[in-house]
Amino acid sequence: MSGESKATRVLGEDKDQHEDEVHAVAIRGTRIVSGSGLGYIKVWDVEECKHTLDAHSLFITSVALHEERIVTGSGEHAVKVWNASTGECEHILTGHEGWVNSVSFSPDGARIVSGSRDTTVRVWDAKTGECEHILTGHEDWVNSVSWDGARIVSGSRDTTVRVWEQVDGNWQCVHTLGGHARGVTSVSDDGVRIVSGSVDKTVRVWQQVDGNWQCAVLRGQPGALEGHVTSVAWFGARVVSGTMGINIIRPGSVKVWEQRDGIWKCVLTLTHPRGVNSVAYDAGRIVSGANDFKVRVWDVSVISEWDELKRQIVNLYRSGKNKGVALNRLMSTNWLRPALKNVKTKADNLGFHIDDGQYAYLDGLQEKMEHWVPAATNPATPNPLRL
């Protein structure tokens, strides 16, 4: 599937929109936080902007959420902690000697981890603002940090991913994962597996098996005109990634990857008019921030329903029977209606058609037929076929 679906919402499309590129997003429940190149952060509840905060003097690189707290990183070398409900700044954490590229909360919210262009990772007490630990070892900018369970993961422009654990009360690098050909832009940890994205245009999934780290490499279609991977996040057992266009005016994308029969495949592509800088996931929704100044919310809870619909439509398409009647019956079934309600939030009419045997469309969701009908059984028609 690709394209901008009817399940998409653009936050602040009519008002309250950012006035510069959106470099960072985070989501927890109905609350979304976004940060822009002008140093402003916006706090959203569903679609309504609750606060616009003049947060930093230089552009915001990273935001994170935990309950009623927001943490932000920026080009002014400082980490700031905010009250999400009131919009008040609670702490300014200083000590980094370069841009703060990434911030994250510990799972319990008691600590904050930050990564900087000064090549260090710092651990802070979220309540007092005190710097408790400085983690050194990277040889270039630390572009991304993630904290899940008992470990911290960091990704660097030195092309490595490092795994840090506490040993006798001190944080130590226990694993250095190499494999990316260029700098690591983003990391995310689900407590078992680590995912990383890179300027080398690949996404890698790392997992420790019998003490050894195994790596799966996720790539886009050969020859695809795509830029580097800017952001990655876990989406349940799936991975979501954001990519830039091949230049500043070309479209970017959000991709969802899924492991099928032991192989990671891209199962969903969501396009942006401009490059995507940041992605996040929670509760059935992906949030993305991009260079077109927009924050988009994608309802991806319909993926499994769409997969089931695809299987049934493929059977209809191959059968050559009265597709119109059969499809209408499909769409009147109880299991499909809730899915379509999510898909077509802004659509009055449901439409499905296949054009020249290559693409299928369902209310703005588009997918190449080759992903679900083998080429040999994928008949071509000269004009769009309305089922």
C-alpha cells in the first residue's frame, strides 16, 4: 500500500500549523508533541493544539513524552523538561558541549538520556535535573538514544550502535554493533530487539541469539528514488521508518516493515510531499513530521483488515466471476465495516478498482498488485476495472 490514505489527519491544517520544518514528533495515547526548526514545540490533544511553546533558540532535534512530562533537545546544547498540561518549563539541563541530537525517558520516567554532537551520552535525574552519568566511547556525533528495560541504546555518526548496561552502578558499553556503511541516524529498542536507521538508506534489526548478535537488513525497492533513513520506531512486532526524498523537493515516505516467513518486507508505504524527519507510534497510530511543515497522524489499525480484504479480492479477481456483486457482499460483512470506518473517515463513497493490473485502490489506499498477485496470474486490462 502506498499513498496518503483517507485515514490520515494533518494536525493544524487550518490553523496552528508549524511555520517551519517539523524535526521531531512523539505520541502517547491522545497526546502528541511536535518540534520545529524555529525552536517551537506544539502539544496536541487528538487534533487540537493545546500549547505552542517558544522552547529553544535553535531548532528542535528531538522530543519525548512520559505521562505529564515532555523532554526536548535542541541546537542550543541544552535539554529542557516541560509540564505537558501547563506548558511550563520545569528544568533546563546543561552540560553538553554540542547540539543535543536526541532525548528519551527511562521506562519509569525517573531518568532522561540524551545524546549529543559532543560524542557523549548523558543520564539525568528527571526530577532534580542532575547529571548522574556521562557515557563515552562513540567517536563521532551521537544522533539517537533509546531506553527500554535495563539498557540504553545509542546510534552514532561513527556508523555504530552501542548497547549500554549498568555494571556495579556504572553504565558501561557491553556491545558495539557494526554493519552500517554510513552514520546511524536513529535507534529504537523494544527490550529484545534493536532497530537502527542510517544514511546508507538501510534499516537494520538486531537481535541477540545464544550470545551472538544477528542482523537483518531491510532495504527499499532496488532503484527506488529515496533518500536516507531519518527515523525508526517499533510498531508492535513491526518496524516503522521515515525517509527523506533524494533531494529537498522530492517526496519522502513512511514505511512499515513486517517479518513474514523469516524475511522482513515492506508491507505499507505512506508518502509525504517532502522528506520525513521523524516518526513515532502508539495505540494504532503512526505520527510523522516532515519538511512540508506538517504533522500527520496515520491510522494503521486497519492493516490486518486490509490484508484480509486483499486476500478475498485477489480470489475474486482471479475467478472472473461477477466481481461487483461479490465485492458488495464483502463490504457489507460485519468484520469489514469497522475497518472501512477507520479508512474512510473523510470519504462519502467507497470505491475499489484495479488499473492495468498493476495497482489497486481503496479509498485512497494504494498498493502495487505485484505484492499480492503473482505476475503470471495478474491479467492486464487496458482501462481501470471497476469491480
